[in-house]
Amino acid sequence: MATAVKSDIKLEPSPNPFEVAQQQLDEAAELLELDSAIHHLLRWPMRELHVTLPVRMDDGSTKIYHGFRVQYNDARGPTKGGIRFHPDETIDTVRALAAWMTWKTAVVDIPLGGAKGGVICNPKELSDGELERLSRAYIRQVGRILGLKKDIPAPDVYTTPQIMAWMADEYAFMKGHNEFGVITGKPLALGGSAGRGDATARGGLYCLREAGKLLDIKLDGATTAIQGYGNAGSFAHKLGVELLGLTVVAVSDSRGGIYNKGGLEYDAVFAHKQKTGSVVEFPGSEPITNEALLELDVTISIPAALESVITERNANKISAKFLVELANGPTTPEADKILYEAGCYVIPDFLCNAGGVTVSYFEMVQNSYNYYWTEQLVHERLDEKMTSAFHVVHDTAQEHKVHNRLAAYLVAVSKVAEAVKLRGWVS
Ligand code: NAD
């Protein structure tokens, strides 16, 4: 007998991240006096695919999942962007992330467009076998619109190098041969790039290093709070200490946060998270909520989890001198204005976290050559890209007397608009 099925497609979150992304673009379009057809085109994804995925569960039942792939704009090259597995995933979150990928590849000037993918699921509740079957099912559906010259996925929240390996393998079966360059963020043994693992955090810290020099603020010993302790957040802790000498006093994950005013030691916190699944209850620390962590009196605040955590409700409680946005979309437009007026130096998301896609691009290049670079060379080339993009954005902000996010939009949107025009899409 058929049973009633409750829809697991989520309603849009508030604030809606895609509306936020469109609002940010609108502001830049006005300043740039962008042609209205180009503006209209850039407000929307060029293509999107919605997929329904039947997955065999360990208990023999079949569960139906829903997923998306949004190819936002490919005027500057094949689209590129990660795949997120999250219970709260929505089409508008994926659209926003795909838009930000478009601006991200443009701001660091790599010859790619922007895309994003997602599956509504809770990977924490899945066994390895279920996760593998879900990952393969996603690629079987979405693989038809992927390709080295079309669209190249990568990891994002709750997807890992192992998941990329399963996806690359499934894609190889679909094509009849290996095409390693089609999925980046793979393990080293399957054509991954040296330096991809920590690239997102490393790129953001290169920007912070430059910002520290410009503002003449000493970073050695500067107190730091990090929200999110996955790829971006945990490497920000490790490299923040190693490269810049930061003192990380608070970190958090989805279960809560920990605080120690004397500083948290990376190796010990990371080992605790590996062992228990969370940073909470780390010996010698005090508990702190994710909300309170952002409001701590620290020099550097690093949101490295999800969108819309800094809004008009808490922006005036943020006292950090630097907001290093490793997460995508952590700050709403209303909060941006408050932070700018308060003198907080924001390194905006699609500049700050562009290290990940930059090294993913290096991975594609190495896969095409079938010849691999040393980690040292990857770091040098990443530093060159991030440092140059950071200064272009900073100088643009000074020139136009606008905040850094708007400046990053001015740089990125001009490049995409130029490509759209040169191709003759809009006369
Ligand atoms: P991840 O899955 O490795 O880690 C996510 C972390 O966030 C986990 O520690 C999780 O516990 C925590 N988290 C989840 N919900 C939370 C909540 N409500 N409050 C606090 N913490 C929470 O993901 P990641 O790859 O580190 O991605 C984090 C952010 O960085 C995302 O915004 C992502 O889009 C962005 N980003 C990642 C990359 C990359 O290369 N991985 C590149 C660019 C941007």
C-alpha cells in the first residue's frame, strides 16, 4: 500500500541568499552604469538542472533525494563550482553560490565561469556505502551537462576528496575513459593537486597578510575567532598560526564553540574534533555559542561556515578590525553598510575564499598536461594570484570610496560584462 510522502524540498531560507546576491549585483550595476540587458542577464543563471535521485539504502529500502546543478554564466570560460551536501540546501542557495563563483573566477582572473551544485541530504546520517551510492547517483544524472570544456565540479560543505574520487570514477565509467580534469579537489592518487587541501584558507590568509601591511596592524599574536571547523575553518586555524602567528582564541562547528583567552592549540583541537566529531568540550576551554563567537572582542573574525550569519541584527556588535570571509555569503548587504561605517576591514567572500577555485584551476591545468607541480610552486602561484587580486580590489575601493565587497563586484562584473559584450550576446 502506498504511504503518504512528505516533501523534503526545503522552503527558501531567510534572508534568501539569491536575493542577497542579486541585491549586491544591482548596487554594482548602478555604479558601473551597466547596460540594462547585461544587468538583467547577469541577475539570473543561464542554465539549471533539477534532479531526483533514487538511492538504495543499507536496510534494502530506496530513498529519493533531490539535487541541483546551476551553471550561472560561462561567458569567460567553462563553469566551475563545488557540490554541497546539506539538509537545508535549496535551489536559491545554489543559485547564489553559482553567482558568487562567477564573480570569484573573474576577480582572481582565471579563465572560467561560475556554477554550483547541491543535494538535499544529511551526510552525517548516511553510511559510507549510502554516501557513495548517492554521490554516484548525482553524477549519473548531472554528468550529462559536465565536461572539461563545459562545467567542472569540486568539493564544498560536507563533500570531501573521497566523494570527488567516487564522482570522478562514476564519470569515467560514463565516458569510457578517465577524465580527471572534470572534477577537482580529488585525492592526490587520482590526479589531485598538491596544495588543494588548504588552498581556501591559505588564499584568505595571504589577503589578510596584505591587509595587515596596508593598515599597519601587527598580526603576530592578534586574537582571532573562527566560525566553522571544516576544510576552510580548521586550515585557517593551522595556517593562521603557522604563516601569520595569529592567536586563535575561539573556534566552533555546527554543535557549538569553544573559547580560551590564552589561545587554542591547533593540533590538540583538531585531534579532539577527529576523535569526538566536534570541537565542543575541548579540555581546558569554555563553551561559547556560534552567535557569541562572532561578537567576541578580537582583532580578526573568520566566518568559515554558512551564509547570512552577519546581518543588521548583529553587525553593530562586531568589534573585529578584520572580517576574513572564508565562508560564502556570511554578510548581508545591510550588515555590510554597518561594518563599513564602523571601520571594520572586510575581505569579502568571493575574493577571500578564491584560493580554493584557484588551486582547483591549477589542478585542471595539471590534469590536462598530465604533469604535476610541487607544493611549493602551487603556493607561489596561489600567492601571486591572491595578492594581485587583493590589491586590485583594495585600490578600487579607495578610488570609488566604497566598501571592499562593492569594489570586488566592480572588478568582477566589469570583466564578465566585457566578455558578454565581446561575444555579442548583448549588443
Ligand atoms: P566543511 O564541510 O569542510 O566544513 C563546514 C564546517 O562548518 C563544519 O565544521 C561544520 O560543523 C560547520 N558548520 C555547519 N553548520 C554550522 C553552523 N550553523 N554554525 C557553525 N558551524 C557550522 O565545509 P568547507 O568546505 O570548510 O566550507 C565552509 C565554507 O567555506 C562554506 O561557506 C563554503 O562554501 C566555503 N568555501 C569552501 C571552499 C573549499 O574549498 N572547501 C572554497 C570556497 C568557499
